[in-house]
Amino acid sequence: MACGSRSRSMCCRWSCNWCSAVWLALVLFHAKRLPGIVRSLFISPFMMPPVVAGMMWLVILDPSLGAANYILISFGLPPSDWLRRQAG
């Protein structure tokens, strides 16, 4: 009995999620006002992971406080300025 109730509940939740997703997709597809802002709001979560990864590498390779230089110093090696541009 509990299994049937659970499966009905799951089916109801799935169909509600699906219907609301289709409704939102149709509303956004036919939106005439502010399409750039809506598009930016939906695309920005896909842009966040590369930005966060880049910021983490900046912190790791920081010449004064970065973890990479800390490891080099702990092995007795001189610290490096990882992000310095080479004179060319």
C-alpha cells in the first residue's frame, strides 16, 4: 500500500515539475520584454565555474601568499613569481 502511494506521489511531483518547466520555457521563448536580461540571468550560472576556477588559480599562484610558493619554500626552493609577464 505504501509503495503505491509513494509512486503516485513521485509521479505527481514529476508531472508538476515537467509542466512548470514547459510553461516557463514557453513564457521565456515568447517573451518580448527584456530578452537580454532574461538570457543573462539564465546563462550566468554556466559562466560561474570557469570564473571561480580562474580566481582559485590566481590565489594559489599569488607570489606573496599563494599555496604554490609555500610548498616551494617548504622544500627549500626559492619562491616564484608565477603570474609575471616575461619581457619579450
